[in-house]
Amino acid sequence: MPGKCEICGKSVQFGCNVSHAHNKTKKMWHPNIQRVRVLVNGQHRKVNICTGCLRSEKVSKVG
């Protein structure tokens, strides 16, 4: 899956896992991207959107 929402632009975030001993290791958080058929300008189109945009109804889902 592509790592970017076409509606809000949400993409991968970077940070560190921090243990109790304060050891730090690199970590990536991926957004939950879904490929969904939506109605754009009167036409059906498949777009990659995050579930946050899908739940908040920023696009009108088809089917």
C-alpha cells in the first residue's frame, strides 16, 4: 500500500522506542491507508485514503 493519504496527506511518522533502561531504537508508524472507490467530480475513482478521513466522511464512498 502507498504510504500517503490523498485527502489529508498523512504519511509515515518517525520516532523512537524507548525502553525502561532508556535505550532508544528507531521506529516508524504507518497510517492505516485503504484503497476505496469514491465519488470525485461526479466520477467513480479509486483513491488511497486513511481511515480517519474515511470515518469523518471527507469523501463520499461508493458501494
